[in-house]
Amino acid sequence: MRPTQADLAIILRARAYRESDKIVTFLTREFGKLSGIAMGAKNSRRRFANCLDPLTRVRVYFRSPPRGALMFLESCDLLGAPTAFSDPMKLAYGSYLVELTDQLTAEAHAVPELYDLLDTGLAELERGAATAAFLRTFELHLLHLAGYEPHFETCFQCRRPLGDQSRVYFDPMHGNLICDACPSRDPSWLALSGETIARLEALKQTPLAQARAQLLAPTAANEAAQLLGRLLALHLARPLKSVGLIVNLTAQRE
């Protein structure tokens, strides 16, 4: 067994294993996404107390095994209990950020900016509402860091500037944006305004901590949500459970 290592981490998910253990997946700043076994975690009052719930920020102490992918979790220090997420809607949106990050992040691939993005996202959710601009900015930054940054500047076919177009079309099969002047369009493609594309391009340059101050008109917010949803779907292995929860909670509040 190798020496103990320590790092900042955010718990992504955990599940029961055997009678008293847990398998935990967590995003660290310096080592990337890791999974490990927390022996005796169900009965622990000191080593893992209140530390292994999703959305929780911790300092994790772990060792790498000689063989296999599972780390051995020795203990965690609680850095920030997600108390704000006792609100069901905040919990749903926090779970969305965590699920999305989990699916778009490769195992053991260190990208410190990914940790910083999720850490900032959860902190901003604790402080305020999940506005449309905040959610779209998080999604855009996550796509960029995961290597899937969308191209909003010009038409994929003719290279005309998209922000100058009255209408723009999204090809979901290839993930490309096509301007209104290009004839090769399918009726099933998502139609968007050039203004929506211009706003999304601006959000790509906006720090997440400043995103809530940005405003999206209702039409732009709706179009942006549809576009980002389809772009993300190209890279997700399975549907996000949190999306259904958000839909249900939103319907209950209307």
C-alpha cells in the first residue's frame, strides 16, 4: 500500500457496500475524480461522520492500492456541510451540478479547474437562486473543461458570424450550428435566434461567480436551455436523475 495522500474533495456519490462499508466517488482538486472504499463508514462516528453525503466538501485522506482502481479511504475532515441544500429545490439543482460533473469527468484525470468550477457552483447555489444565466454558464464552462466546448462564433458550413443572423439552426446529430443562409437544413433541427447565440457566447466569457448578475430574456433563456440540453445529451452516458426531480419540483411550485 502506498503512502497516505490528502486533497480537497467534493463527494459526488456513495453507495452501501457489504454490511458496514461504502463505495464513494469524489472529485479532488489535484488527482481528479476517484473512487474508493470507506471501511466501516456506516458505523463511523469519527473518521467519516457527516462526510460522505453527495455535495459535501471535505479534505479526504486516502491510499492507492498496489492493484485495482479503488482507493482506500482512511478518513475525511468536514470542510462544509451542505446545510443550504436542506431546501428541496436547492438540493435538486446542486445534485444536477454534481451529476453533470460526474458524467463529464474522466476517472483519475486531474483538472483543478473542474474542481474549482463545481466548488464555486455549489457555493453560489448556497448563496442564491439557480438562475438561467447561472445554469447555462456552469454548463458552458463544464463543456469547455471536459473538452467539448461548443462553437458559437460562426456557421459550421459557410463560416458567417452567427451573432449577426436572425435565425440559427442546431444540428443535433453532429452538434453543429448552421446559419439561416445555408440551404441544407433538416426540419427537425432546433431553431434559435442569433441573439440567443450572442448571449451564450458572452456567458462563455463570464466567470461563474458573476453569472447570476447576467440577465436572459424569457425567449433566450428557453432557447439556451434547449440548446445546452441537447449539446450535453451528446456526451451523457445516461439520463440525469436530478433533471426529473427539478421538473417535478418546479411543477409543484407553479
